[in-house]
Amino acid sequence: MCTHNYYKPLTLFVMKSPISFLLMLAIATTRAAAGYHAVRRRASINNSTETDVTNGCPLCTCNDAAPSAPSDDIIEVSVLMIDVQGIIDMVLWNARDYEKFTNGRVKINIKTVPTMPALFEEIESDARNGGGLYDAYYTNPLALGTAVALGGLLDLTKYVKESKYSEWTDVLLALRNHVTSFEDKVYLILLDGDTHTMYYRKDVLDHFDLPVPRTWNEYIDVARQVHGQTYKNKTLSGSCVSRVQGDHAQYWSHLILSTITQKDGTETGSLFDTSDMTPLTGEAVVEMLRIQEEQAKYGTSNEFTDSLNTVMNGAMNAGECVLTYMWGDMFRRSMAKGSVLGGVLGISQTPGSDVVLDRSTGKLVKCTNELCPYAKYYDDIGLVNSAPYAANGGWCGAVSANTTPEKQDALVEFFLWASSGKQSDQYVIPNPANVPIEQINGQDPWRRSHLDVDKWVNSGFDRQLAKQFADSIYSNLNSKNVVVEPRFPKAGEIVSILDKEVNEYLAKAHDGNIPEDKKQEERVRVSQSLTNQWNTVIKQYDERGDTKLPILSIYQRLRGVYYPNQDMNQLTSIRPVGYTLMAIVLASSLVSLCWVIKYRQKTIVKSAQPQFLLLLILGIFIMGVSIVPMGLDDSVTSIEGASVACMVTPWLVVVGFSLTFAALFSKVWRLNRLMKGAASFRRVTVTTGDVMRPLVGLLVLDVILLSVWTALDPLQYTRVTIGRSEDGTLQSVGNCVSSGTTSTIIASLLFAVNLVVVVFAIIQVYQTRRVTVAYHESKFISFAFASIFQSFVLGLPLLLLSGSNPVSRYVVQIILVFAICISVLGFIFPPKMLRPLLANGPEHRRSSFGTSYVSSTSGVGVSKRSQESMGSNHDVDGAMTARKNSQESVVSWKDEGDELASTARKE
């Protein structure tokens, strides 16, 4: 074989704050996650492979021609394939040429089995038993997943890189990535490239002034209008598609179904969802059956009895059919002797669908830019989902991993040589003038070089038609939404079930054995039957004792969406921490609630205004509960459930904070109003309604902003792959994102509004800083507001630093919520709970009768019974009178004939 070398300290206030430690912990967590962002993209074989090694050679020689070999060095190899003449010819003709090329050094013996299922079964059996029966296989890609998973196929990657005959980047993209490879390793060498195109009689469409169909409904409409018409002494059939079970009919079902089911790229699958192996049936299968039934109404009379060659090739080449869809055989035979299609054949991509399957509901929905990223837009009909079908996938050579190295080298050399552009051109691009129509085999283009229009023209093909064909093939096999065969274990059985169920329905409907009013019901039954049978096949395989890998694993590997070393940055490991913090908050709230209820008749509770204490507890409880939706991601719920949680979180946080702030601010603002009135020796009435009015306004504003956010631009949970880390681990993140700027604007407004009211509250606290209140409540309220303000100031940068890392962001969020909740509860309730235990002496006994406010600057003293401070619609539950002399100011309240007064002399 020819080889080649190739942060500064915080302020004193911050450090004394009870939440500083928690915030510093959040900072450390965020910084620790910084390395998470360093990822690199996965290397692709398509970008690193040398396509033509200078002075290279196939495997072991650096000359264009292989050297002659003595007769005793002849290498005999066996190749297993299906007993179909057109398929055998692909290998037989190349084997004949290769024996001449090597001067008889390699002798290729062909062994056959009668059917495709038999071929797949034989390949699987040979792999399970460790090989020995065959040296190589000529198969379509459906056998790939099973054989590779069982270790039955040779990895051909190094050969592809080193042989000048591979010309690997000349192979069309979809075939290279999705047909020949398993997890970026090459196992198949193409000798045929398969994809469906639509063929139509352009002269007939021109004559009847009909458009080229772009959707399946347009296809049906055109077929209906020309069916039964006479044109050039021929009675036309609108469509000709063979529908005999076992004779390619499964491909037409997959073709139509995939335009409805596959819309987000090849990796998402067309028959099964690659994320969880869910069959893509439901209303998609119902619609596929309707389309095929309608087509059959305008088809040839022998569609349910005769073979593909008779129904499709025969009817089209005889000028009796207007529309069909199949592989490239039709084009390649159009210029051959005996065909009437010369100059009148048209070629286009197969039709698409303007409705697609919603995989979460099983219902059909109209195509939109978001739903159908690969759709084509037409001014008159809108978006049409385009899903080109690489039907069958092409015939390929595969080498057994269990034969001798000598045979392996010889077989790889043969397949690469036969696949090379120079050798394959003669069979892919025949000269129709010299080759009878029946001798043109089924080898369709798989290389870019095969789509050189000049090559086709030089072989006698019409330039315009050749360009249509080349454009169609290139567009199909370079599409990111190309449909490929399933290729996992039991794929053949899956496809056979599809073929059988569809054929039985269509035959009964065509023969009139299904009443018209029962057809929809029968289609639904077929769809459910497919789902059940497919699920059974998969379950039975996965539960077999000799199954090495479940089908889902193989399927994901084949589609490039399986990553054994994958870091999805989900919250599974950190979520218990959040729930623990939430439990502490909720437990603390309930303890505080029980204390308020139990001691509601005590002076210490009455003086603190129980209604506001209860409001504060409610707000804290709601904020604590917000930790639940914060921790929901796609590891514990569906994408839809996580999206709901994304929008529930800001509702709980904002509403909870508004209620908490209302309870705290009511105390400060009420005290400030009383002190200003007392300082000016005027009568002041402060009712509960006065206090609540602005706070209700704040809550209403928050609710309005949240409602607009939810209605116009709600957060949606989205998972995005961001690349690989240095150790090769695939990194992906799931975050709450919005589709527009409305979400960002409203979130900013909510933050700004609540920050402003917190600042305003701090100003109110500052203005009452020299007022002494019984139980020192104003001091502790000021501490609570300071903690909230600190959380705002430090929380925003931390959230920004967490970036798109969901784990870091979750840690910051739960610590902020926990810090606010616990600091507020801690500053308001424990001092009251512990007061009776810590206080003694006459001063405490006096103050316990009421709430006393003393201002050293105003010389104003205020005394009030605790029950009067609860807020009635009177002048603070009584009449407030003020008298002043040069020595002192006294403010007293009367209630039900009792008068209590507290005085304070001016300093």
C-alpha cells in the first residue's frame, strides 16, 4: 500500500451583609464554569481527506496499471449480491474489466440470493458468526447499521484517504455523509447513486397549458386533467406508478411520506424520530395514503399487476403516460432506440408538501419559515417543504472484516477502482445510440464529475434535458434535508411492513372495497397499525439475548446524533441543591406564619401589623416556589414543559417580590408619614388603604408587563449544540430564549421598575434613620432593604457573567432568591420571636404596652397602643392631638377612653 506522511475586596457594608457569602459563592461558581465555553468544532473527514495522492496508486503500487502476476498468485474472492440482472451487471462488467486491468491477478466470483430480505439476512448472519462465507457484499445501505454494529464490515477510511482512485470529495455530499459512513468512518464504496426525480411529458403539459407540479396536490390535479385525453393518437394516463407489493412500491410511500415528516434536516429522520425512535406516522401516513389513492385514480390500468419496468419505463417510453417519479433510468433510456421521449421529456425535483407533521401532536400543520427551514417559497402557494429522497441509497461494495488481509486489500482495490470517475463514466453515461434500451443498467450518478453536462452531450443526450437531470441530481444529493434509508437493524422488515400495509389499503380502495365514508377511518387504522408493528419489531430486536446495541443507538450513530461523551449541561446534579434551598425558604415561611397566627393577640405581633406580616410571608413563599420552574429542563420534562417553566419563573419571582416589597415598604412609608406630620404638629391620618394604594399600583404594573411579555414574545426552551471541549466531549446547552426583542425590553423594564422602587424605599429608610421604634423594627427593615439592594446590584452582573451556561445561571438564580427570602425573613421575624427571651427591665415593660417612636432631631415623641397601629380608617385608630411647649413635644392617641402617651425632650 502506498502511504504518505502527512475581584477587589467588597465595601465594609457588603461584607457585613448576610448575603455576601452566598453571592461570593455564586461568583466562584460562575468563574469555575468559565472553561465550559472553550470548545472546538468536530473535525470532518470531508475536509481533511486528500482526494488525489500524487504518485499514488491503488493500495500497493504507484503505477496506473497493476503489475502482472504469476498464475499461482491469483487471488480469488467472493462477492454476495442479489440475483437481479441489472444489479449483477454493475459488478459483473466491472469485474471483467478489472481482470483485464490486473492481467488476471484477481478473480471475482459472484454469489447470489434471490431477494433483498435474504441478502440482508445473509449479511447479518455472516457478521454474527464471525464471517467465512463471503469476502465482500454488494448491497444497498440498509444493511450498514446491522453489519457494522456486529463488527462484520471492514473500516475503509484509510483506503479512501490513501488511494488516488477514491477521489472522495468528488462523491456527492449526501451520499458521502449519510450513505457510506457510520460515525465518520467509511464502510461502503459506491458503484451507484440513487435519488428520485420527477419525469413529465413537457409537450403534453404545453399542449394542455398545465404547469409542472410543485406539490403532490398539484401532481394529482395535473394527472386528473390529462387522464383519458387523446394526444398524438395516444390515450393518455395521467400518472404511471407501479404499486405491486415487493416491486419497489415501498419507495413511493417513503418518498411521499418524507415530504411531510422530515423538515429539519437529515439527522432528524423521516420514518422514525432520531431522538427517541418514535414512529413518524399519525396524520402524515393518513395524508400519504390519500395522495397515493388519488394518484392511482388517474394511473395506468396495470399499476396493481405489472412490474416497474412495464408500468413506468414502458408506459413513459411508449408515449402513453404524462407523469411519474423514479430513479435516473428514465432519463438514461430516453434517448435510446425504441423510446419516443427524445426531445419531449422534462425533468424536475419530485413534488413537496405545504403541510408537515407536528411531531409533538401527530397532527399536520401548515409550513412556516420556522417549521420548514428547507422549504421553497412560491409567490402563489407559499412555502413547500422540500425533502429530496435518495431512494435505496445506491448500490455499494462492502468488504468483510473477517476475511484475510490479502483478500481485503484486493477487494478494496477493486471497488475503489470500479468507483473511480474514469472507470465509472462509461457505465453511468452510456451512449444511447450504440446501446439497446434494455442493456442500459441502473447505475446512476454519484460523483460531481458524473454531472458534467458536456459528457452527456458528447454521448448523444439533449443538452437542455441533460442539464435538467444534472441540476436535479446535484440539488437532491447536496440538500441538508435529503431523505435517506433507515439503515438500522430490521430496517428491511420495517420497510416491508410499510409496503404491505400501504399496498393492501390501496388495492382495496382501488377495487372499491372500502366505502367512501369509511376511507378516512381505514387510513387512520393503517397508520396505527404501522405504529404498532414498527414498535414491536424494534422492541423484539432490542430484547434479544444476542443484541449488542439497541436500534436507537445504532440509528443515532448513523445519523450523527449519538455522542457517548456528551455534556448537555443539564441541571440534574445541581437541582437537589435548589430544592434544598427552596425547602428552607418554604419551611421558614411556614414557621413564621404559624408564629404570627399563634401570637396574633400579643402586643409584639399587633404592633407589627399582622396583615403586612402575612403579606410578606406570602410574597416570600411565592418567590421560594419559583425555584421549582427554574430547575426544569429537558432532563425531567419535555421541550414544551420546559418552555412553560421558562415563562412561569419570571411570573413567580416578580409577583412574589412585589408582595414582599409591599409588606416592607408599607411599614417604612407609614412611619415616615407619621413622623412628618408629628414634626409639623399637624393632624395626620394614615390608613391601610393609603399605604396599599401605591403598592397595588406597582403590582398591577408588573402584571401588565408580564402579560404583554407572555402574549407577544414568550420565552421558549431551546437546546443548542456549541461544539466540543478539548477532550472531545460534545457540548450543548438548553436555555430559555425568545424569538424577538420584546422579551429583552420587558425584562429590562421589570428590572428597572423594581430597582427604582427599592431605591425609593432605601431613601425612605434613610429619612427615618434616627427614629427609634419599639422592638427596633425600623432598623431591621433597613437591613432587609439593604440586602435586597445588594442582591440587585450584584445579581445582574453575576447573571451576565454566567452567560449561556445553564448550570452557572441556575446557581446564581437560586442563591439570589434564597438570599433575598432568608435575609428578609431573618431580619423581620427572629428579632420579634426572640424579644421576650432577651428583653428585661423597666424599659422593656414600658415599651411592651405600645410602639414608641423617638426622634432625636425633631424632638418629637410618639406613643401608640399596638392594636391602634394595625391601621383603621380613623386617625390611626383614634384621635391624634399635638401640643407643644418650649420644653417638650407630646403626641398622644386616644382609644375607647384610654390615653397612653410617650414624651421625648428636645436635646
